[in-house]
Amino acid sequence: MLVYLAFFLSGFAALLYQVVWERLLALFSGSDVRSAALVVAAFLAGLGLGSLGGSRLADRLSAAGAVRLYAAGNVLIGLYALASRTVFYDLLFLRLSTLAGSRALAFSLAFAALLPPTLAMGLSLPLLARGLVRSLPGAPQTLARLYGLDILGAAGGAFLTGWLLLGSLGLEATLRFGAGLSLLAAALAFAGSTGMPREREAATPAGPAAGGRIGSWAVLFFLSGFLAVGLEVVWFRHFGVATQSSAYTFGHVLGVFLLFDALGTLLGGRIALRTADARGLFLLVQALIVLLATAGLWLASRPFFVPLNQWAPDDRSLVTLTTAFGLLPLLLIAPGAFAIGLGFPLVQKAVQDDLGRVGERVGLLQLANIAGNTAGGLATGMVLLDRLGTPATLRLLGLLGLVLLAGRLRRRPHPPERADAATAGVVGVALLALIATFPRGTDFWPAIQGLVTTRGDTVLVAEDASGVSVLHDRRGLATLYIQGQPQGLVPPWRIHVLLGVAGPLLHPAPRDILIVGVGSGGTPYFAGLVPGAERVRAVEIVGSALAVLRAHTETTGGDGLGALFRDPRYRLVVDDARRDLAVGGRLFDVIEADAVPPWSSRSGMLYSQEFFRQVLAHLHPGGLMVQWRATARVEATFRSVFPHGVRAGPILIGSDRPVPFAPERTLERLGDPALVDALARTRVSRDVVAATLAPPAWSRWDHATLPDPADLNTDLFPRDEYYLNQPQRP
């Protein structure tokens, strides 16, 4: 019992570490989707090598020795967790961030940094399989119980880390909490090993494995892993849009997936004991997984489902949270995740025919499954969603399920019974029907966002690896949604106009301008209209936003925004802005940040004290940083970095020198015909801009403030991002 509890705790800690380490590595490699996929691949590669090592090592040990080595591995993991802030943040991010320009080098460094703990994590299951399996007939259920409790612990880690620990403690304290769990797991495992056999059992073969050679099962388990993580990526894409990329989405969706995966594994242990055809049932289950996942997303796109998709992060009512984070995941994720969990016990039922090789077979099959996970994540997240979009990706995954199902129907020399064949036929026909009728992306994503269109509206949709963008034009007023969030209007909102013109109007010679985030295009467009602006570099992390903006300007003119794509002074770049700054090494006269909702996932990376310091280091002397005052905490954080600055209405302007104001120059620039014409189309008058940027409306400071650290956003504690955990400052 102690060893089972230890594995539950180590599963909890493993997910905690994965969430925190991926966040820390995103600061180094970039928080865009491609960088995140490479970091996850590095994590999985370490687990795979650990599983391979466990397959070679476990059966050479006694039961007690295997469990004690697992305990030692948890000590290593816990100690590494305590040191990981230094490795991932102080070393990789603060000292080596310029190396992140090469994705291959970024992957190599991330892999090297993750290898010690992930290697120890990968060893765990083969070692404990060796320590706890006592007989061949009970092996599938024992292994299912063991693995199911590990996944159940991981689900708890995902839920608690996402909803409580990160937002209440911050990244560093969360790591210390995880380290305590790892050390506790080590102590429990060591105590549980005291009564175990200290001699290694001899191999006791019991004949050929019921499911055939382990090599064929490794291929099937690879395909199963590919399918599972491919669908997981699709689920993350869907819920990222449906919940507008809330900071709580990732941990919650992962927690739901793991919870029902664990329940499926635990029940699968009992099913495996009773089935005589593990391979046939396994193949049927794979098709059922895709059927359930596709059916859920098909349902979510139906008109009667649209009201459930209407979610806003600032609506914190119990009904809204229950619907978005309770009902929808249960309907759309839970059935497929439960079916995924059934596979592991069936595989073990098929291959475990030698008590002396239990650890080896567990490790080799886990290696195959992890390799499938890695391939499925990279292929789906970086290729299929990028080239085909979510609906076509689901169709391809459905075809893979049909191929596996066909393998069941064609089995020789023991074809399925008539009833089993009928069941498989029903699953196959239903899956084919869903593949044929699943909506296109142009219909699917507006429905998921709950958009209600009327006659004459125009809806443009683009999807790539970086995300989903939808532009809804109703009678000449277009709203751009990026990952489900309304990011601005065409013509632009007042805030985007002010963010665009403030810095160039006030700076004496605003030749080089950097815009962090393109959004609906208003901020970079207006920055480039101010006389004196020679180069405007705008960095957008979601590339599909540029695609719909370009399409909109080509068909309507986009209220002048077409200049973003035609005027050589503008350069639009798809990248993570912090990485772009670190790798590029350029200095700018003005840096402006487009308005990013502070509750959105990863927004804390653009509202942190460290980011503002990075900006200050990339400004020419006297250069200006312009930032939306998203929250009072954002203002306090901004003022703690910039020694001089002003608050002008809804914006903050900071510098290393007193912010200049030359009324004649500002009014002269505001009188430029191109700028006057553009302002007229936005309903933001020249007088409003002039009044906002005039000293009577300013609140000036001329020294950096030193507020209570609890009032600041930092890279290691992005308080505003976790808005449900933090008291709101006035």
C-alpha cells in the first residue's frame, strides 16, 4: 500500500514539474506553439530514455532493490526540483537566451536540462512493475492499478497546480511544494520495500504471449500513443478557443484528460482479466476513442450548442465556470479519455507471459507509447493543424482509427465472433459518418466561439500551428478574435490608436519602432503614420491573425490597414516578442505593447517586471515604452522599472529620462494629412489624442518606485494572469 501511495504522489509531482518547467523553458525558448511543442518533445524524450533504461535494468534487481532504486530516483527528482529555478531561469533564460534563435539548439539545451529528472521518472514504472507483480495471472490488474494511480496522481497535480498553486504561490514556491512530495514519495517507497523479497526471481516462461510477439504490440502501442496525444492536442486547441485562452484552461483540460484516463486504466485492469482476445478488444477501443472524441466536437459545433460556447473570462459566476470548466470537458473529453485508459491493461494482458521479464516488457512498451506520444504531438501540433486545420486533422485521426478497426475485422486465424463483428461494424459506420459530416473550419470555429451572424455579415477564418483567428465583419465594423478573444476592431478601438501614436508623437525622432503584438492592426498602423517613423517592426505570436487581416484588407481595404502589408516601412513578424528582443539585440526609439487581456494564458510574460527591464535595455537613451494600464498591479510593476514616466489616461509611458513634451511638435505631427484622415475613420478625434497626451492629463513620476513585492507581476509569479487567486488592487 505504501508503494502505491508513493507512486500516486510521484505522479502528482511529475505533472506539477511538467507545468512549471514548461513555463520556465518558454521564457528561454519562446512561448509560441512550436517552441512549446519542442519543449514537450524534450520532456518526453527523457521519459522514453528512462523507460528504455528501466526495461534493461529492472529485471536484474530483486523486488526490494527495484523499489529502493525508484525511491532513490525520487530523491534525485526532488533535489533537482529545488535547483531547477537556477537551471531553467537563471542559467538558460537570463544568461543563454540569445541561443534560442536556433530551434535545434534550444531543443538540445532544453533536453539536456530536463534529462536528469525525466530519466528518473521514466525508470519508475518498470522498476515498480518489477517490485509489485507477483504472479502472471494477476499481472494486468496489478499493473493497471499501479499505472492508474500514477495517472490519478498526475490528474490531481494538473488540477491543483493550475487552479491553486501557481496562482497562490508562484512558480518557485510551487516547485518547493513538488520537491516535498517527491521526497515524501521516496520515504514511503523505501518504507514499503522493507518486507519485499531481496532475491531476484528466475525467469519462469509460461508459453507464447497471448497477443503475439512484443514487437507487433510495440507498433500498436506506438499508434495508440500517437492517436491519444494527437486528440489531446485537438482538445487543447478547442478549449483554448472556447475559453479564450484563460490561464486556467491548460491545467484544467489536462486534469480532466488524466482523470478519466486513470479511471479507464483502473477499470481496464478488470476487463483485461476477463477478455480472451486482448488484441481484438484493443483495436476496437482505438476506433472507439476517435469516434467519441469526434462526436463530442461535432456536437459542440451544432447550433443548439452555441449558447454553451458563449464564455467571457470576466464573467466569474458559478454558472459560467461550471459550464465552461465542468460540463463541456465532461461532454467532450471524458468519454474519449476514458477509452484511452482501457488500452494499457489490454497490452499488458497480451505480453506478460514471463515473471522474470515483467519490468523489461513494461519498459519497452512504455518506450513505444511515449515515442507515439511524441510523434503524435509534433505531427498534430506543428504540421497537421498548421497545414490542414482542426476539422481535417480530426478526419485523418479518424481514418487511423478505421485502419486499426479494419485490422481487427481481418484478424487471422481467429476472426471475431459475429456479435463482435457487428459491434465493430457499427463503430466503423458511425465514425465514417462523422468524418463525412464534420464541418469545415469556416463553420466550426465561429460556432465554437458562439458567434451569431446575420445576412450580409462576412466571416473570415484562419488556423495554423500558432492558433485560430476569426474576423467577423458586420456592416463595415469588423471584430477580430484571436484564440477566441476579441482583440480589437477594424476601424480600431481608441486604446489601440492611443497606443500607436503616443510614443512616436512624444519622441523627438521616432525612427525605429517595435510593436509587441499586432492584434487587429491598429497599434502598428498608427505608429507608422506619425511623421518621422521610418521602420515599424511588429511581432505577433499568432500568425493566423495576420492571415485574416490580410484577407480582410484585400477585399475591403481594411480602413487603411492594407498599408501594413504593402508599405515597406512595416515589417510583420510571427514570433514570441521576448525571444525576438533577446535574439535580435537591436535598440529602438519607441517600444509599444498592444493591449493584451491580463487574464489570458501567458499574458504574465508581457506584464512582468523582468519584461519591462528587458524593454528598457533595448531602448536607445531617451527611448519610450508605451503600455496599456491593464490593471493597477501592471502600473505598479511598470513604475518599479522605469525611473521616469507618465500615466496618460489609459496608457503608461516610461523612459530612462524625463518624458518629453513639446506641444508645438505634437500638434504639428497630429496635423499630418495621412494621420488626420486615418483618425477620421476611427471616430477618435485629433483633439482627444492631443488632450490625452497633454500635461494637464498627466500623472508624472521621476523616480522608480519600490512597492511591496506582493503588488508586482514577475516572471516567477504572474499574479494578474491568475486573477481568480489574487485580490484585485484598486
